[in-house]
Amino acid sequence: MSVEIGSGAYHQAPNNSSQFTCVPDALSFSESRSIGARVVMMIAALALGIAGGNMLSLTSTTGSPLTAMFIVFALAGGFLSTWSPCGYSSLSLLRPAGRYSFGSVARWTPTFITHALGYALGAVVLGGVLGIAGWMLLSGFNFNYMAVGLAVLALGYGAHQFGFLKMPYPQRRAQVPHDARFRFRSSVIGLLYGYALGMNYLTYVQTPILYIVTGVALISADITTAIAVIAVFNIGRCLPVAVNFLPISNQSVQSWLAKWQERAVEVDGFLLLSFGSAALVLLAL
């Protein structure tokens, strides 16, 4: 393999075996914005959150707009988790076999269904554990005070995503098992991947929104609510796989994800700052 950066030329010798396809490595990646641009985006996110919180406080009681805002926030966070190693993997590995056709998509549909069922099972298990833990440990604490703490945490992770604050990021550095595709049929792989990803902490997840979602499930101190909270996040995680119903090549999907990798991080930070500031306004008024 040879690479000539100056001229932009790229040569990668094919594998000796004709059974393998050689895919060139990416040579260019999206870059983060300048410090000034990131500061402007942070200020805009905070201003939007404060303005939105004030508007929502005039329309209803605290609980209702905060809940609606969180549902949108959690769904978006689940979608943004696609920009993680496992998100890339699930989109490329859970695809219809062969050339795109009505038949290949029909044969692949059970895989998508089992994948969604895996996410649902993960939401039940993780949400159930968090709900029980919250009921045992946090049911005696004031909900509003805990919600304020989560809102402040969201602000901290928003600054973290823009590169201005270092926050703890405990994650299991693991991916879904790629070799599973050699041992199981597609529908079984969909179920296994869905469950592993739906548990959220069995694999690496790039968005800190997961921590806020986890915190909300905990402070709810209710099993049903906690399961619903994780399920909303998991719906956002599962939906991008539906792109495989469309006649879009894996290469174009992966290229699009790589192109918007840094922008996804910035959207992540923007949402965290907006949600945190809006939640603080709603809880204060």
C-alpha cells in the first residue's frame, strides 16, 4: 500500500485471494471548529435554553413541559449514539444480503424486528435495575433538587463536548461481537446486537446524554418510569438501522457518518447545554 499525501494519490494493493474485497482506508476526517466558533455555539445553546425554558414555563406546569422536553432530548441522544463504533458496526453488519430488491428487504425484515426486540429487552432489564436502585436509594430525596443536579451535570457535559471542560466518562471500551455474523443467522445477530446496544453500558457509547438519561431513570425511583425513560433513548438508537430498508449502499452510509462525526459531537454539546439551562429555568420558576 502506498500513500502520497501531497498529490492526493492513493494505492492499495488487492489481497492475494480473490475472495476478499479491499476497502481503502479513509485519509480525511471531519475536524472540530475553532475555539471562537465553539464559544459562540455554547452561548447560543445557553440563550436558546433560557428563552425556551421561560416560554415553556408560561404555557403549563413544571412537570409537563419538562417531560416533553426530556422525551425529545432522549430521542435525539439515542440517534446521536449512532456516531459510536457500535453504531457504525450495526449499520454495516445488519444489512439485507445480496443485491437490493424487494425480496432481499423482505428476508431482512425479521432481522430488523428482532433487533428492535433486543433493544426493548435491554430497556426492560436496564430500566428495571435503575428503577429498583432509585426506589431503594433515592426515594427519600427531593425530586426537584436531584433534577437540578442533573441539569447542572448536563451543562458540564455540554462544555465537555465542546472541549472546554474535562468530565469523567466511564465507559466499557467494547463493541458488539463482529464474529457473531459467522456463527448465527441474521435474525439472531439482530437480537444479540439489539440487546447489547439496548443495555447501553455493555458497549462504548459516545454521547454523554446517556448519563443524563440514566440519572433521570434513577431519580424517578419508579420501575415503570425508568423502563420508559431508557426505552425512549433506545428508540432513538434503533431507528437509524431502518436506513437499510432503502436502496443506499453501506459505503455511502459510512461516508456520511464519518463526514458528520465532529458535527454530531457539537450537536451533542448544544443539546446538553440547551436542555440543562432550560431545565434549570423550569425548575426555578
